[in-house]
Amino acid sequence: MVEERLPSGDDMSHTFVLADGPFSHWERQVSIDDNRIVETTSYRIDIPWFGWVFFFPIMFFVNRLGVRRPQLASNPPSLPWWAPPDRLNARQVMILGLLAAAAMSSAFTNTVFTQTVTFAADDFGVGNTGVGVAGALVRAGILITIPLAIAGDRIGRRKIVVAMAWIAPIVTATGALAPNFPFLVATQSIGRPLGLALDFLIAVIAAEEMPRGSRAYAVGIMAMASGLGAGIAVMALPLTDLGPSGWRWVFALTLIWLVIAIDITRRLPESRRFSAPHAEHVPLHRTRFFTLAAILVGVNLLVAPASFFQNRYLSDVRELSGSAISLFSLATATPAAIGLIIGGRAADRRGRRPLIAMSLPFAALLIVASFSVGGLPMWITALGGGLLGGVAYPALAVYRAELFPTGNRSRAAGLLTVAALLGGIAGLLGAGALLDTGWDYRSVMGLLMFGQVIAVILVVVALPETAQRELEEISSD
């Protein structure tokens, strides 16, 4: 985790300082006092927004090093399960913290409509077909992100990220003022895609900044932060119990993310790979692009409608209140954070393809099962599906930035996000229409699951293994 150097010392004491590692300050003093070895370590680490998460784990790890110091030469300690596989430096830690904070903002803007549309539709008297069409229209707004993706390759990732960190929450929050359902859909058709642009651009920056053995780990960390951002939207659902228009307060809450926009504006640097000389106007690797696009379409055929219609299923079929739905979402989705950490580390150390092949099919089966049963089995299957989906996610998501060179990495990530949303649109329209014709949720989700099967086959037979390889080697940059 940290590399030390010895700038000074004598027979009675030595002072070790930081040579390389995530700390902005590190000093370890070793002295002999009354025939006892006394070791004192002081350190400081800057993890924007998430320092509280790692405070005690880092402290315990440092203390354990001191206790085990006599045995370290013959038995070096293994990295803790929560640490990245590679040693990060202070700049990389700061950037990852800022990107994770941006991921929270992006996730909230991308989740708030999905979580509240059931309540808004009831308020405006809109049925299942209308809800499905609304979800498709909001996702169709993804076309807005294409010019932003191109601009990310032309003028830099940072400028677009900073702009989206401000604009996406502001536009999304205007949904609180919607006089009718079409106006609400229109605001989210702009705000949600801007949040998605923020999401894929921070993923590009992460891939370009992280060491070769920790890219999937970084994706997992950002996905955990995304889960927290989405969880805040879920935790706000009890506001919908305030009355028929209680959902408006959830949209108004979006403005809290402007605090993160201020911090990103002040501290986020430009990606080092974009800043370095690189080839521009590089042609897109079409085989890789269309293969990965087909995989993302197949995955989102199930994931999008399962997420979008979950609250309606819980409300209409299982008759849960807004507070109960909030509890269900938090209780079943929060443990997925464990899957993200496990999946990120495993994808970096064992490879992307085998991890996806082993986890994604079972995640899909459990998701379908959660729409088939009630009571405790519903909670257990939803939890299991989220956990395994979390394991698969880092390995799958990191491909978006790894397979393409710096000159078109942002454009490829943006277009792949469009492809994923098209798969989601197809799933939403199909699910909404089938539900309105009398199909039950289990049959609809079971049918859409076959997209995941095709996706797994394509991953195994058509994608290269990218773990432990530099981006320049993967993409011929």
C-alpha cells in the first residue's frame, strides 16, 4: 500500500517517509527506548467525500503493520480486501474520490425518474403503456450525449464533466415544477441524459488515470458511489407518502448535488492520457464497437425494465407502500456494494471474461425469480440478483473505455451508452405492452432474460481479455 524511504537516522532512531503511495503525508519513526522498540506512525490521506469510509480500515491496517513488524520481512502482509490491487498515488486517490462523488450525482439524476414515475403517473392518471412510453422517451434523450461525447475527445474530459456536474442536477430538479406528465417527461428527457454523459465521461477519466491492475476496481468503487446516490433517491421515497404530489419533493432534492459540482470545478484535473500527446481523429474499431454494443443491448433488455417496473410491481402486485418500497430497495440493493468490491478486484486479478460468464447468468435468473414470488423469497432472490449483478458489473463496464484509443475513447463510451439505452428502450416498450395485454411480470422478465444469455456468449467468444494490460497495448494507442 505504501513505499517508504529513509532520509535520516542514527543508531537509536530512524525516520521513514513516503516514497510512493496514496498518502499526502506519511512519517514512521522507529526508536529504541529502554531496550524497547517504539514505532510511531503519522499519516494523512485525502479521499474527497469518502474519507470517512476508509478512516477506520486504514487505521487498523497501519496498526496491524506495527504489531506485525518483526515478521514482515519473512511474511509480508497481504493487501486488505478493500484496497486496490495496485498501489495508488495521492493524485489518483484524489481523482477517484472526486469521480466517485460525481457518480453519486449522476446516479441520483438517472434514478429519480425511475423511482418516482409510478407516483407521478398515478397523480396525473397515466397507465402502464403511458409509463412505458415515458420511460422509453426519457431514455431516447440519450441522443443528446453524442455531441458531448465527441466534445470530450476534442476539448477534454474535464470541461464536459464540470459542465454536466452543474447542468444535470439543475435540469432534473425542474421536474418538481411539472404542470403535467408530458412536461415532466420532457425535463427528464434532457436531465437524465446529461447525467449519463457525466457517468460515461468519469468512467473514461478513471480508466485513463488508474494503474493497469486497478481499472475494474475503480469502476467498482464508482459503482458503489452510484449505488449510494441512487440509494439517496430511494431513501427520499417516503416523501411520496405526503400526498398525491409528494413525488415533487424528491425531484427538488436533486439540487443538493450542486455542492459536489463546486468541488469538482475546484479540484478535478484533466486526464493525464488526454493531456499527453496522442493521435486524434482515430477511426473507430467497428468490430469491437458493435460486439460490445450488442452485449450491452442484450444486458439492458432485462435490466432496464426490471429496474423501471420494480416499484410498480411492488405497489400493484405486492401492495407495498412508498416507505415499504424504499425499505425493500435499500435492503436488497445495498448488499450489492459487496459484490462490486469483490467483482472489481476479481476482474483485475482473475480476468474479465470468466467472471462475467460465471456471475451474469445467475444474476439474471435471480432477478426473474424476484418477480415470481412474494414474501421472504422475493427479498432473498432480489438481494442475490443484485449481489451477483454487482460482481459482474465492473468487469463488463470497464470494457467501454479499455477497448478504444485516447482519440476516440470518449466518443466510443458515449455511443456505447446510447446502445445500452436502446436496449433498455426496447425492453421497456416490450415489457409495458406485454403487461398491458395481460402478461404477468414473471413471464415478461423471463422472456427478456434471453438477452443476457446472448450477451454472455458474446463476451466469452468475441471480447479480448484486458486485465493487467496497459490501455496502449489493448487499443494500439
